[in-house]
Amino acid sequence: MKTRQCPRCDAPLVEIAILIDGDEVKMRSCTVCDSRSWHRFDRPTDLGEVLDGLTDETERRKNAAARR
């Protein structure tokens, strides 16, 4: 597996993947220049969209738990 490089400083990136609404979302972070980016379907996405997806998922889980 090829390590992705930071577009800003060319250092190796750390990549963490999570599932939101069944979609894999990845956060890529550079430990050298501290840049971060979020990606869905290997395309850059806005952090606000990621947070909205997490909020929606949390609300669905709360509602499901309340119905039990």
C-alpha cells in the first residue's frame, strides 16, 4: 500500500477512516505541518459536511434508543 504524501510539505500522511451513513470518510493528517483534510469517495469534502453527517447519525441513534 502506497503512503500518501502531504500536498503542502511532502511528508507522509496519517489516514484514519470512519463510517458515516455507510460511507467511508477519511481524515488525512500531516504530523509535520499539521495540515488536515477530509475525504469521501477519495474526493475532498468539507469538515462541516462530515460533522453534519455525524450529528444526523447521533440523532438517529438517540431516537432509536428512545423507542426501545
